[in-house]
Amino acid sequence: MKIRYFDHAATNPLHPEALDAMMPYLKNEYGNPLGIYDLGQNARDAVEQARQETALLVNAKPAEIIFTASGAEANNFALKGLAMARQNDGKHLIVSRAEHHSITNTARSLEKLGWVVTFLPLDKYGTVDPQAVKNAINKETTVISVIHASSEIGTIEPIKEIARIAGERGVAFHTDAVSTTGNIPVDVKELEVDALSMSAHQFYGPKGAGALYLKQGSRILPLIYGGIQEGGRRAGTENVPAIVGMGKAAALAVREMDARAAHVKKLRDRLIDGLTKIDKVHLTGHPVNRLPGHASFVVEYIEGEGMLLMLAAKGVYAASGSACTSKALKSSPVLLSMGVSSSMSHGSIVLSLGMDNTDEDADVVLAELSAIINRLREMSPFAKSGWGELKEGE
């Protein structure tokens, strides 16, 4: 059975050129980058080359890139590190309801330590209103974190406008750009952010490698103590093969980004056009201002898990909500904040595309998912009663 992969928001296959770049550091070039002999210095040179390539992807200086083990670690590092470095200035944080759990759960942990957190609401498209950010800032506010784009709904947030508001008030601003970096243009200077998180496997690099962009001069406390790696800001022996793979994937993204985006956008629009023609299937997220390879929906009367299992039986792999929370069987906080009812939110499905997807793949998904929706509705008592139906104006 042919596999048709529509879960690129969860992870991507490793680019062959990234794998090739990693192989020497999985075999003969095994030195510790802190070693003063040639084996160690070869590893150090490879890490620094990857730092330059990663910096170029987001228009940063190499010294502003701190390697981590994941995007989630970068998010934790940013929010905790920035907040703790500024705790004498105030203990008020602002984050949005669109955030990944690595931000919201970190914010909740800081609440237990005495910080006050304001969670910004979303409109029906999942967009954060910059005016709401401005209104939420007070004299105790030290850090704001708003995601660049949610992997659940694909909406791209007005980061530049929000960052400018934060800057005018002297508040540190971070954005989780895990879903955007390497997939759409991300320029830290244009966005005017103080910190930005990214993850290699979201742009065809390896798992186990992420990075935090930290604007030169920004104050931050380490999340991991113990050594002098990453300028003393992130201790631990560097994962050299993964970092090399991230650098290579970053260089490839710079070269291929426009072509990749055009390819997946065409398929995305085809999926959105076809699936929204099915009765009581609703697009989630912004209809236009969204990630080029992201199509997300809620389907009335049936659950996302049922759709995913039946699609998987046909060799089609998709998702329902965030990859980090889809197995929790709970209503998505992002969808709930957008005004989607709890019952409706359980019928979410996310189709995220990559450069390996084809027109044939899209046709198969449209045909299979349409048949699956009809079959599940025939089995659903809710479809017969109309329970949970989206009413006009909702």
C-alpha cells in the first residue's frame, strides 16, 4: 500500500542532502567540539558552519544563534530565561491562546513561581489583535510571547506589529517560529523580535536539533547549567551530527523555499476547495493569511480520531490538532478560544503538505476523506439528531 503523508506539521522526512552532511559526524568525525586537537576542532568548525547557515535562514548574526535540542526547549528557554532575567523589573507575562503547549505550560509553571500571566484571546480566524496586546501591557510587563503561526490552524500572526508595540514599551518580545522558519520567509530584523524559536525537523532537518535566536544584547538566564557550550547559555556536549544536519537543511531551505511554498500552496488550495464543498465541513484558521502547506477543518457530527484511523487504513497519514496534544482526547484550547464548541472541536482534522506530496495524493485524500465522512455520519447518532451543529452566525 502506498503511503501518502499529510502530517508535515508534525515532522518532515530528512532531506537526503542533510543526511549526507551528517554522516561523517556519525562515523569518523566523532570529536567533542571542546577538544583542542584536530578531531575536536573539526567538530567545532562544523558546528560554527551550521550556526552561520542557520543564522542566514533568519537574517541573524551567527553569535545570535543558540543551538538547542528542540523547538520546545527553545520555547522554554526563551520564556523562562527572559522572564527570570527581568524579574526585578516586573513579573507580568503576556502570551496568546494560540500558543504551543511548550509556551502555555511554561507560562503556567511561572505562574506557580509568582508571575502573573495574561492569555490573549483569538478572533474567529485564530488571529491575535495587536490592540489587545497593547491594552494588556502594564508597568509590570517584562515579556510577551506570540506564536508566528499555529500548527493547528495555520494562521500567520501579525508579529511585526506586535513586536513594535512591545519594543515601544520596553518589553522583551519572543515568537515561536517553529512552524514558519524554513517554510516562509522569516527575517528577525524585519520582524523586530528579541527572540525566536525554530526546529530543524520542521524544514527537512533532523529531529533533536533546534535553535533560539537571541538578539545581541538581550538578557537571558540559562535553562541548562553545567558547561561553557553555546557561550555559557546552554550547557551540554553539542549534538554535532544533528546540528550539522540543521545547518544543511537551513541552507537548502534558503535555496528551495519559494519553489516549495508554491508547490504546497497549490495543493493546499485544492484540498480547501474540495473539502469545504462537503456539507458541514468548515475551514479553521484564516482563509488567506495562513501557512502555504496547511489545510485544517472541523467536521460536524464525527470525531477526528475516527477519520484519522480510517484514513490510515488507506495509507493516508494526517492529524487532528497539535502533534503534541492530539492523543490527549481533549478539546483544542486553540479552537475553543476561536469560538468553536467543544463538541465541534473533536471533529478537527489537519492536512499539512510537503514537497513530496503530489496532485495524485490530493485527489486520493479528497476521495477517501469524503467517503469516510459520509460513512461515519451514517453511523453517528449525532448526525441524525443535529446535536452539536454549528448554527448560523457562530
